[in-house]
Amino acid sequence: LRFPYRHEGETPEKHRAIMDFLKQHHYRVAQITLSFGDYNYNEPYARCLAKNDQQAIAQLKQSYLDGANEQLTDGPKLAQLIYGHDIKHIMLLHIGGFETVMLPKLLELLRQRGWKLVTLPEATSDPAYENDPKLPTYGGTFLQQVMAARHITPPPATGGSKLNLNAICR
């Protein structure tokens, strides 16, 4: 199960009740360690496609890859900071019009960066996912939750794209 919007309950009591229910019914939570808001690109892509604005579409593509690349850099850094080594990561992706365009480019980026794709059961077999951060509120990636629970200050983000997706092709 992946919680919608990664919201796992706004109180520790609700979170624990949900987790207990899921465990009783043999569900596991598919945590997420890498997320770059890929779903945010679908609407701007549709607008730019309707206007046949190829320059703006090229900007969207670059911004998407920059965001993915940032996560591929920052995720292992956070894992190293938390666990002292990298872990098997789980990247959140959404199916949409722009994802169908970008998936081959994303897979190429993963290959270039030396990432190996594994199944969800293989990724979740990593001992890191046995940890329940037990935060007072839930949201963010799993690594962000663990850092908050352990009071670890996150390093500055790599940077990524600053493209205003809401403004493009308006």
C-alpha cells in the first residue's frame, strides 16, 4: 500500500491504528525514498502541447530530468547520513501523458548514473524499511520521516530546476 499523498495519519494514535490494521490484514507499506513531483508536469505539458510550444516542452523535459537527477544525488546522501550506507531506494512515479514521454529518458538517466532497477519486494527487503519513524505527523519521503524522528538536520538540497510549472504555456 502507498498512502495517498503520503499522508499516514495526523496523530501518532491514528498512525498506529492504521499500521496495526494493515499488519492484521497482511499489508505492507511501500515507503518512498525518491520523489520529484513528476505528476506536476502533466498539466503544463498538455498546455504546451496544445500551443505546440516546442521550446517550452524542451524546458519541461530538462526540468523533469534535473529534478530526477537531484533525487538520485540526494537520496543516497540522506541514506548515508541516516544509516551510514546507501539503501535500496523506491522512486515514486505517476502514470500520465508526460511520464510516457519521459520514461525512456528517465531510464537512461538511471542507467547512466549506475542505478539498477529491482522489484518492490526486493527493495523493501532492505532492513531500513523495518523502521517506523513514529512521528507525531506523517508525510514526506521515508528518509525525511526518519531524519525528523532522529532529529537529523538535512543537508541542503542539490538544487534542481526552478522552472515555474504553473506559469509555463499560459
